[in-house]
Amino acid sequence: MNKEEKAIEVMLESIAKLEKSKDKLYEGYARCYLIRFYLKRNQLEDANNEIAKVQEIEREDNLLLLKARLCGSKAQFNRKQFQVTKQIECGNRAIHKHENSINILLGIECKPLLAEEYFQLGLTYQAIGEQDQVEEYKAKATELFAQMQAPKQIERVNKAFGGNIQ
């Protein structure tokens, strides 16, 4: 079992415990991270199934922070669809979902997630080849990570925009 498979196994175990504890926010959060693992492994169907579960949690409990994470997860899913199919509407949906997430995060002033969402939007623009937008969102993400004194995140941003999408 490789590291990604082990991580997925641990996430699934954690989610099972969170379901029993009825902690919907953390369950939704854990599922959003699981979505990322599935997308990294090109398991689009599994990612889409998790998105549906997070949507149900968000609908039931109306958790604004989870809604922002869900929009971000959907955006990453749409970006992956674009990378696979090259259909521009998938890229456009990804941009729209990132923007929705950013608007929510601006409203609740959540810098860590906002910085990550700027980073992810930049990656989406990079995937569709809009370099001017890439530079704008790279700068926004880097600025927020610098404000939070997060040098490893700044390094991650710089590495990703050097051509290595993570």
C-alpha cells in the first residue's frame, strides 16, 4: 500500500468516526480532503460521490465555511475535468466555483482558506492557459501566506507556478 492509499484509508476511518459523532463540519471537511486525494489519483467518480455527500451535509446544516470548502472542491473537480477533456466549459465552471468560494471567504475573513483558494484559482488559470490571471492570483496567495508567516506555503505556490501543478 502506497502513501496515498494509506492516506485514503485513514481518511475513510476518520470519516466513519465523525459520522458516528455527528460532527457535520469536520465530517464535511474530511470529505473535502478526501476529494483532493481522489482527484490527485484521477478517481473522478469517487471524488464526485464525495462532493454529493458534502453537498448534503452543507444543505442540512447550512455551514458557511463548509460551503466555501465545497465550492473549492467542486472547482478542483471541474479543473481536473478540464485537464482530462480539454472542454473549456469545465474550466469556466472551475473559475466560477473558485470565485464563489473566494466571495464567501472574503465575507467571513478566513485568511488561511482564502490564500489557498487564490492559489487554487491561479492553478486553474494556469491549466487553461491564462497567464495574466495566473500572476494575479499567485501574487494574492503569496501575499496572504506572507502575512500569515507561512514560508512553506509560499514555497509551494512558487513551485506550482513554475509548472508543477500539485
